[in-house]
Amino acid sequence: MSNHDPRKAYEKYLGDTVNYETQEFDTNKAKQKALNEKDKLNILLIGATGVGKSTLLNAVFGDDVAKAGVGEPMTQELKKYHIPSKGLTLWDTKGIEAKDYQGTLGQLKTDIQAAIDEALNSDNPELNLPHVAWLCIKETSSRVEERDIELLELMRDNRIPTVVVFTNTQHENTEAFFQAATNVIDEKMGAFVQNRYVRVNSCVYSVMGISVPTSGLKDLLDKTFQCLPEVKSNSQHHVNNYREALLKAQMIDYEKKLCAMIDGATQKVNYATAAAGAAGAIPIPFSDMFAITAVQTTMIYQINAEFEVDKELNSITSTLMGILGTTGLAQVGRTVVGSLLKFIPGAGSVAGAAISGTVAAGITKSIGEAYIQVLKSYYNMETGKVDIPPHMTGFLDMFKTVYEQKKALNK
């Protein structure tokens, strides 16, 4: 292949999802690839036993997210939970018991340091290091414990930006402890925490028949977002990815979540558009058909991943694969004209490739933009989820209508 061979562009985009000899497309690999390529965020959770780390996680990222991850035991004191659908990895530390905290804390510090060193020496340290830590302290405690200070010192020494989360807040009833605790931490830690203190009530509870709502979660989201530029040895590009991952994964501000998902999906469409254009520019008649279909199919899986559309909803993907036959490559008039031009001496690979590549890119862009718009219309601002209807007729009719509008704009 030459340095300008268009095959390099779309083959890089498709990765190992296709077999070009047999012209087979592996949907399972495509789904996994879409999840693997989501923006990533790694959160390190630290604190004593009983401070409500799991409850906090569920409040921020959705019910039972603490159970949804695939556990990867690093040591007895430290586990990683990967949640591919959200692009999250949670470094969960064993809660430290008061009665034997020195032994547990010492081992935990050793384990965290070893895991950080391993991440630093990996092929992708930017993806494997903790990006932010949440130190959880129960606001109904009597005082800040020495173990909390030692954990903060460990975070500071490894340059991991940290938000101190006071859980189980009771507002004015625990105000005195909160003020005393922040004073102690500021005195011990200097400017490290930088006023990143959050008072959180992670779940609704009742006092004398009066319901007390959740509180402080948006503040936690904002302070986490703000401190991500402090992640060590990272470019602005990586910081933006961490921030986008946070906004897409969280279940606190549904409007911000939707905007982040649309931005992520739009970026995926742009990548697919370029890959389809490259596939359409292959100077071999009709050889682009399979490659363009594979690119468009991969794009749909990636949009699904950005919108956290349930991977078990295969009916959506399979139906849209059928749509590709009528809205995509079955636009035979223009696509075949481009391919036939590749036979003509003189027009050959230049004119033919230009027409076919442009058409393929335009069709792919239209499909992606239409699909995003339809998913947006089914996004529930009350739940932060895309509610796919049980019967797909209306969904598909909307897609076809929007696709025609987008196609007219992308000519």
C-alpha cells in the first residue's frame, strides 16, 4: 500500500471487526470496540468502613452501579471495578476499621502505590491511572481521624486530585463538625484540597415522617469536573476526555449528560464519515460496498455506546442494519456511478474515487446525524435514559424522515 492508500484509513477505523477475505463482519467485536473506545474515567474511593461509599456511587452513577462492575481483585485491600457501559473504572479500597487501622492502612498504602506504579509503567498510563479520588468522611463522626489525613497525604504524594466528601450530612445539626474537620484538613494538608469539600446526602430518608431529599450531588459533580485538569502528566486532550466521561456517566444532571452524549456521538459520526469516504475512494469497482457497510454498522454501535443504549436491544441494531440497505448503500444511482467511473480510462481512480468517496461520506454522515437526533427525541429528561419504544414502527418512521432531511443537507 502507498502512504496515501485510502484502505489504511478505514482499516484502522474498523480494526479487527472484519475479515476482508470472507467479507464477514463480527458484530460482537464491533460492540466491544465501541465500548472500549468510550471516554474513560478512573475514580479512587477511599475512607473508613461504613462511610457510605457504595451508596454514594449509586447516587452519582445510577442504581446498583457499585454491583454492576466486573471486579478485578488487585489485592485483598484494593479492587478495580470496570463498568464498560459508562466508561468507568472504580478503584475501591477496603474500608478501614478503627480498631486495627494501622495494619490495614499500611497495607492499603502499599497496595495503592504498587497499583499506581503498575499503571505508570503500562502502555497507556493516561487510561490506567486514577484520575481523581474521593475521600469519604461520615459527617456524623466525632472528629477527623489520623487515617484520613494519611490517605490524603498519599493522594498528594501521587498528585491525585482529591475531593473530600462528607457523607450523611445533616446540615445545621452537623455544621460544627464540618467546620472543625475542614479546618483540621486545611491545617494539615495546606493547599492540596483547595476547598474541594462537599457535603452530601446520597439517599432520601425520613425523619419523624418528613422526607429528607438527596443533597450535594451536583456540587460533587462540579468539584470533580473542576479538579480533573490537575491530573498529572496529561494533555488538555486527555483532560477533556476525562471530563466528557464524567458527564456522560453521571446520573445527576440529565441535561449535561445528554449534551455530552450528543457531543461524543457526533465525534463518532465524524470519524465514521471520514472512514466511509476513504472506503468509497478505493479505485477498485464495487470493492467499497462491504467496507462502507461495515463502517456504517460500526458507527451505529458506537452511537449506541455513547447513549448507553442497552446492548441487549439487538432489535434496534438489526432493524437499523436493514435501514442501511435502503438509506445507505442501496442509493445505487450515485454510488454505482462512482464505481463505474473507475472503469473509465482517464476518469479512473481520481474522478471515480472522488465521486464515490463523497457520496459514501455524505450518506454515512446523514445516517449518523439522523440516528443521534432520533435517540435524542427518545431521551427521558426525568430518568436520564433513552426510552426505546416496544414497537419500533414510530421509531423507524422518525428515522427515515430525519434521514431524508439530513441527506438533503449533506449533499
